[in-house]
Amino acid sequence: MRKFRNVIFYVGIIGGFSLLMYWIILQGYKLEDGKDIAVPQATDSQWQDFLTSLIYNLKHPLAILLAQIVTIILVARLFGWICMKLKQPVVIGEMIAGIVLGPSLIGMYFPEFSAALFPKESFGNLQFLSQIGLILFMYIVGMEIDMKILRRKAHDAVVISHASIIMPFVMGLGLAYFLYDQFAPANVQFLSFGLFAGIAMSITAFPVLARIVQERGINKTRLGTIVITCAAADDITAWCILAAVIAIVKAGSLGSAVYTILLAIAYVIVMIKVVRPFLIRIGELNASRESLNKGIVAIFFLVLILSAYATEVIGIHALFGAFIAGAIMPESVKFRNIFIEKVEDVALVLLLPLFFVFTGLRTQIGLINDPYLWKITILIFLVAVIGKFVSSALAAKFVGQSWRDSLAVGALMNTRGLTELVALNIGYDLGVLTPELFSMMVIMALATTFMTGPTLDLIDWIFKRKSKTSIKETSLVEHFKILISFSNPLTGRYLLRLADNLTEKGKDEAQITAMHIVASDKLHHFDTEQLEQEKFQVILDESRQLDRRVTTMFKTSSDIDAEIVDVANDEDSFNLLLVGLGKSIYKGTLLGNVLGFTTRLINPETLVNTVTGKEQLFQSNSFDEGLKQIVAKVKVPVGIFISKSFTSAKRVLIYLQEEQDQYLLDYAERLVRFNEAEVNIVLTNRITKAEEIVSRLKKLELEYPGQIEVLQGESNIKDADLSAYDILILSLDSWKNTFGKKNEATLRTSMLIISAATKR
């Protein structure tokens, strides 16, 4: 009755007020009598009216801006993903995306589409939004600079940093002398032109460099500390010089710029001596995420905006103010992380790609249409590389670094990336750089950033050549090394318990390495130690309870799955990789089905796996795409562990379905010998005829009486009561044939799925 009462009430309310609305409209028509009201005249076709209205809406500035943002984000993420797969910084892909969407490619070959998506009248909106993104980005850059490390390593860092600035700066000034007549705008003085050429040659991209150092795992080494500190000092110095150069260019002469520079110095003193203590006090009183309310956040953002506004009014650009606002933030790592998390996603994912495309719209590679112009481009590139690379390497060698580390410092300090584009755009806006020279220097920025990774690889190859060897068969008494890769610390605990069961305690022959990899875009160089401690705390506590020595490995990478493969395949380093079962957030959804189809369609790695037969192992199961690639590419056996509150493998069931599954007997022997486990081995009827397997089983039964029992027959193992066992071990083929379509949540025991080793 209650249900019908609600329906009657709903119909009465909606129907009654609809009738009342209709009556009011009818009465309103009567009020129009005697008034000259213009009524839009309908055309012959209502469909045509609809299309006209739709086209008008599509050309509305807001619609165009939203379409631009969607296109920019999609293209930027696509090229960023491609560069990530090529082990290049994502920023290179975003830079390329900007050039692709600009007149150099889309504008050249699809001019109508380019004009519709990026009309000239929309450039203003795009520029302002990109500038907001840059202000937030520079705020993040300022917060990422660790002043504590800078103070500890100030001596060596300042020597290397300033040497790596002055030499390329002078070389850039000399280059400007030869380029001034042909490439400088008509109304620009040589002083302004030369200073901007010098600053363009001497910039280092601190954020990109920090990501490369993290991803290569050298952030904890002496080299990593030195180069991070040098880049931080370089960034601070370069931005101060750039601010001075901007002041000189706007003033027109060095003498007129003195007042601007003095005002800028006064601004910096106020920020350090007055504003910073105030912010530190607020940070001390609101150190936790819970106490950091919207009012406190508003104070810090007001400081950011006011600082950017002050430097823009002074005449040294708003970006310098944003950088200083970030640098004077409270030094607490946790506090800075909270603010970076609040700003980073909006700045780096939504707004910053707009800057890359806006730069790409200004970059006209088609203007470099003469062999002579390409020679000038190459000359600019060589001056930039020689100036930055050589000066940094020689300075590092002078302060006591080895040749290998010195060359690595030079390669890393030569990274220009986004910071270079910021400086070039400022020069373009001030009218110091012509479109031709701007395009040349954008190419230089792209090339110097791209070459960092290959140059570091070449340096490593020169000083440490690796010899390729094949996988050796490892017996029980040889050095057996297990690599545990985990994302969730609780999963890592279960993996450690399993690895402990598989190896002999108190012996040097066994080694367990626990590895945790963090996405590089989720970590900042100054909070690495704190995050590492949090992730490994559970593992280290468990290792103490097991009385087992564990080696920890903390890494960052833009491609976690590829990094796991590289570590596991490091020659002769590991004999077994243990991972937990991952889940895709899209599994079971329409989007997941679409993504899965497109991935199979266009992914060359999936095609290779299909040809080699490995792809068949993963059909109709819940392995995510990353886990599939790990199993397909890792050369050593991979154990995929599904834990059901695993404690110890005392009662073990091993299922041998095919003759090629006999490698599982090695793990049976390990569990019996090192964990005193009782192992039941189920054989299918096909295997009972395999003489090699039968012979080895008899040998194991004699060697370990009462611990190994052989059971014959298929016996529907997937329907058997597995709760009596601590763990079920089987091969990938057996998993596919027996459990592939069964939900892991319905399993009542832990399961270890092991792949066979492949030859290198």
C-alpha cells in the first residue's frame, strides 16, 4: 500500500504542477498582445535549422577550447606512452605531440582540420591556460628542490653548476655574434639577443633530470646525489640569470635594468626573511593531512599567486615568482608532498600539455627549408652539447669524480627538456627570437633531451662491457637466488614466506631479494627514503621473524612491467621471480573489452607472443596485460602466487598434467628438503608412461620416505577439496586447462603457478 501511495503522490505532484505551468504559459501569451516581438522564422527544413545551430555551437570559443584540451591530452598521452616504451622521458613525447599538432605536421598536411581545431583567435585562451599550467609547474619545481641536500653538497655542486653555466653561456654569446645579422629581429639590440642565446645554451631541466636519475636507480649513489644537487643549483642560478636578462631586455639597456634588478633582489629578501618564516610556522602547526584544511591551503595558494603577480609587475616574469614561492615552502617532506599531490595532476596532466602544443603551434619546422638553415640548426645543437656536456664533465672531474661519473654528470646536465621551452617562449614573447631561430632552438631542446638516455647507456657500455651468457641449470646446492616483486607490502609478506620455504636457511647459497618499483610520476626525489621505509617495513619485520636475511631493492620507473623484466633478466642474477596476481581495473567492463580488443589488435608484443605460442597461455583467465608481458619476456621461471592468508607450505599438492611439467619436481624437492613439507604429486594418465618422470619420482620417494606420495589419475583436480593443503603448485599450461575459467576468489587454498625457464 505504501508503494502505491508514493506512486499516487508522485503522479499528482508532477502532473498537477505541469498543468499549472502550462496554464501560466497560456496566460503569458495574452500579455504579448500589442507588443512588437521578433519571433525567429523557421526555414523550410527543421533539420537544416538543427545543423546550423550545431555548427554555431561547435564554433563557440568554449567548445573550441574544450575540443582542443581533449585532443591535446589524448595526443600528449599517446606520444608520452610511446616514449615511455622507448625508455625515454615522457616529456619528450609531449614535446613531439606539440610539434605534431602544430603547423610542422598537421597544419602542413591537414590545413583545414588544423584551422578548424586551432583557429588563430583561440590562441589567446590557449596561451593563458598554458601560462597557468606553467605557474603551477614552476611551483612544483621549486618545492622539489631539497635545500638540505643543496646545503650539504653546496661546495662541489656550486663549482660544477656554475662552471656548466658560464661556459655554455659564453659560447652562446659567441654564437649570437655570428647569428645576429641574419637571424636577429630588426629592432632587437645585440645585448638582448646575445643574453638570450647564452641562457638558452646554459639551461638544465631539473625535473626531467631528477626523473632520469630515479628511473636509473642512481638516486642513492654518490653520482645521483651530486648530479641532483648540481641540477638544483643550476636551476636556481639559471632562473635568477633569466630574470636579470628579462629585466635588461624590457629596460632596453643594462643601466636602466639596474632598478628592476634591485627591486627583484628586494622581493627575494622579503620572500626569504618575512614570508618564509610565516609559512614555516603554519607548516609546523598543520603538519598532518587532517589538519591541513581549505583555509590553510588557500593561504599557500595566495602566496603563490601574489608572488607570481609581484614578479610579473616588477618585470622579471611571473614564472620566477612561482619558482620562489615553491622554494620557500616548509622543508618538511610530508608537507611538501601534500601540496605537490594537490597541484601536480591538474598542472602536469591537464594544463601543461597545453603549453607543449602552444609551443608546437609556434614551431614552424617548414621555415627551415634550406640546407644552410639546417647547418645552422646543427651548429646550435653542437654548441649546446659541447658547452654543457664538456663544461659539466670537466668540472666534475676537477672536484674529484671519476671519469665515468664525470661523463655521466655531463650527459645528465645536458638535459634541457621543458625548462628550455619555457625560456625560449619567453624570448619569443619578448620579440628577441624570430620564428626561424625559435624553431631551431626547439629542435635543439628536443634533441639534447632525447640523447640523455642513449648517452648514459653508451658511457655504461664503455666502462662496463657485459658479456652475454646462457642460463645454467641450477642444482639444489648451488647459489639459488629468488627475486620477489611486490606492489602491496602484505603481498610481499606472503611472497617472502614462500621464498623462505623454497631456500635453505643460514646458508650463503640462498639469497632473497625483495623489490618494489614505484611509477616515476608518483614519486619525487626528495621523499624517496621515506617511501622506501614505508614500503619495506612489513617485509623487514617478517624477515626478522623468519630469521632470514633479505636484500631490498627500491626502484622507480615509467614502465614498471618492463623494469621488472630487465631486473629479472639481469644475467645470472636470479633463478626465480615471484610475483602476486594482479587485477585490471577494467576487467569485466565494456571499456575493458574494448581496450582488450584494441590492445590485441595493435600491440606488436602481443602479436609476437601469439606467434611464439605464449599468448595462448593467458586466454580466458584473469592475468592483467602487465603480468602477461612479464611472463612472456622473463627468461627465468616466473612464479605467480595467489595467496589465501599463506603461512607456510607444510602440506603441498603438485599437479603434473603434461610431460614438460617435470620442472615442477625441482620445487617439490626444495620444499621437502628445506621446509620438511609433505608433498602429494598428482600425475595424469599420460605422464605415467613417461619413463624419465617416473624414474625421478621413484628416486625422490626413496630419498625422502614418507614425505612424497605419488597419486595417479586425472581425478578432476579443480573440483577436489583443496582445503587440506597449504598450497597447490602447477604449471602455466595446467592453470589454463584446469583453472583458467575459474574465479580465484572461489579457491580455498593458496596457489603457485610456475612458468618454465626459457633460453636466452
